[in-house]
Amino acid sequence: MKQNKQQGSIIVFTVLLLSVMMTIVLASLGGFAVTQRSAAQVTEAAVALFGADSAAEFCLYEARRGPADLVFVDPDISYELIDIATDTPLSNCENQGIAAFRAQGIYRGTGRALELGQ
């Protein structure tokens, strides 16, 4: 009786083919995760910039009209106003004769700043 020497070779070929396919899929998912993280950082930077812009507008409004409150709907957004000349934080911009200030918006650890001066 003759024995077939190729018996079981299809299993080895299938395992090798599945290994190659799995490697390709995992490499693609790794690239996708980097792209997803990058897109999230761009979104956070844009929201932080909007926060800085809102803080700057708030400071200008307060300097011209009087005290006001700036409240963000999202609790993750915060802002800071800084006098550029003295590099000290401002509690408000009302009647202080500030020549230049920096408005910094912060969102989930990402910060963006706008500087305004006369």
C-alpha cells in the first residue's frame, strides 16, 4: 500500500495563510488607532482655542461694560486670563487699564492661547 506524503500539508498552508492575514489586520488596526488619537487631539485643540477666544471676548466685554460671568456648558473647558506685562493671572478685566493680556483656553489637558494688546 502506498502512503500519500502530502497528507496534512493543506493544514500547514492554511495556518500560514491565516497568520499572514492576521498580521496584516493587526498592523492596519495599529495605524487606525494612531489616526483616531490624532483626530481626537485636533478636536481638543480646536475646543481649547474656542475657549481661549471666548475668554478673550469675555475680558474685552468686561473691560468695556462691567462685571460679567463666563460659564461654559462643558465642565472640561476652562480658561485663564493673564496680564502680559506682569505675567500674573487676572481675576477680571474690569477697569484695570490692561494694555495686553493672554487668554488661555484649556480642554482635557490641551491648551491654546490668544494674546491681545493695544
